[in-house]
Amino acid sequence: MLMNRPVVVGVDGSPSSLVAAEYAARTAVQRSRPLHLVHGYLHPSGYGVPLNPYELGIPAPNDEAQSMLDRTAAELTERWPGLTIEVRQVAGGPGATLVEESRRAELVVVGSRGYGGFAGLLLGSVGTQVTAHAHGPVLVVRPTGEPIPQEGPVLVGVDGSESAEVAVGQAADEAARQRTDLVLVHVRTPGATDAAELLDTAVAAAGGSHPGLTVTPRQLRADKPDQALIEASRDAVLVVVGTRGRGGFAGMLLGSVSQSLVQHAHCPVLVAHPYGRAH
């Protein structure tokens, strides 16, 4: 992992994105990384970078958006002295821009809904695109309009899949970083076998990577794993999910349980993509 990877946050001036920028600044300080505020902008005709730039002209950065970025950076610098912040506009759709940025980022942070999103859409199209296609972990700052939890354990779902193993590793890192406990949750559906051995293996892996970390296994019984994890997220400071669990279709970029948590969790959600893997 490159030591100079920044924390990248998509900013469009919406309340959701500004809350995400604040959370991203705190995260960058915790990780001792620079913070990049990125705004993806489009050509007036709707294109990012045109296929034929001589025909349409490369879109110019927007002065209003630049002012918004500069103002956001100034406010964050005041609250987080010593944090290195870079702002830039990138020609391209916001989602595609952040997916590309994720190739070089320590973490990409998105709000749960930006400008242009429909009120009924719990996660805007940009967030949906980034969580599905990123080349590294993505943190979705939710819920909108409620205080972000400051205390509680980091919660991670365990189902024995390769994706869940990645999630457990990143959840353990995050719990150690936030100096809190890690709770490993397996949801037993009707007819499923006991998962004590599965949880014991995950506890050993998490504890082995962080010897001082308090790791607690928890089995929950429920008809639907996503609903049980959403309810459990009420007491968590962060919930970590893999991109695809057991029973997921290979073509699905984000499993149904992960999608539900990204949409409905009561705390921020970290989607644990492996670094540097294309989707």
C-alpha cells in the first residue's frame, strides 16, 4: 500500500457531501493522510471529457464550484489544523471521477445523497456507482439529517466468504484506529447450521492482526440477515460490509445485504473493497 495515498471525498456543495467532507477530514487525521476534496464536473452538453475534444471543447472548471471547494477547505483547515488539504475539479461525471480516484486513494468517502438526487433515493446514483465499482474501500456517511455516532463498537458481518474476510480485516484496522471494540456478527437464518467455528476463526484472525483489540463474536437469529444487521447498527459507530457474500451472484457488484446496509444503516458504512482490484 502506498504511504502517500490520500483520503478522497466527493463534494458537490450539498448538505450530505459537506457532512461527508467533515467526516473525511476526521478520518484523514486519524490515518495521518492528506485530504483531497474532489468535484467532478460535466460539459454543458452532458459529457465529461468529450470523445472528440476538438468538436465539443474540453469542459472548463466551474468558478462557483471552485469557490465552494475553497470555502469547504478553509472551514476544514480551521477545524483540523495541520491537515493537508488539496482541492480540485475533474472533468467527468462525479461517480466515474471518484471511481478513478479510488485507484490511488487510501479511502473514498461519499455522502448518502448529493444534489440532483431524488428525495426518495436513500443513496444517490453517485454513491451507488462508487460503492459498486471502486478499486479500494468506500465509506458512506449516513444517515442524512441525524448526528453521526461518536461512540460504540465497529460492527462487521461474517459469513465465511472471501469478501467477508476482507471486511473483517478492514474492520479490525478501523476499530484499532478508533480505539474501540470490534463486534463480529453472523446472522443465522432458519435451518442454517451453528456458526461458532466460523466466528472463532474470524475472531482469531482479527485478534492476531491487532493483539490489544477487544473482539466479540455474536450470533443473531433472523429471517433476513440485512434486517438483523441494520438493527444491530443502531449501537455501532461504524458498520463494515464486504462487496459480496455467500450465495451472491458473480455478476453482482454489491451483494443484497451490503446494499441494504448502505441504504438503511444507522451509522456510517464502510464497503471493504480490496485495494487495487478492478470490478
